[in-house]
Amino acid sequence: MKKNFFSKLIVLLVIMLNIGFAIGVLYVFLKVGSEPTTLVTAWFAFTTGELWMLAGIKKNKIRQESKDDY
């Protein structure tokens, strides 16, 4: 398996979940006439946080590998 398979899978999963969530919110807006603002804010805060954490892990791995080279 490739070295970065898991992180790429997580990024793809987050993108797909965000697309599905956006479609669901648009459907709710069409039926009800108002958007669930708090839910939208919480969802995108969660997924953005997940991506930031994944980026931080990757950054630390790169930093550790560069220290090991010296």
C-alpha cells in the first residue's frame, strides 16, 4: 500500500461527506424554507478541524523525518 493512502482517504471522505451534507442542507432548505445555521456551522467546524489535525500530523512527520536525516 502507498505511504499516504490513509490521509488521502480521510481527505476524500471529508470532501464527500461535505458534499452530501451540503446537498442535504439544500434539500431541507427547499422543504422547510430556512437553513439549520447552527448545524452548518458545527459541521464545517468539525470537518475543518479534522483536516487541520491531519495536516498537523503530516507536518510533524515531515519535521521528524528531516531531523532524522541529519
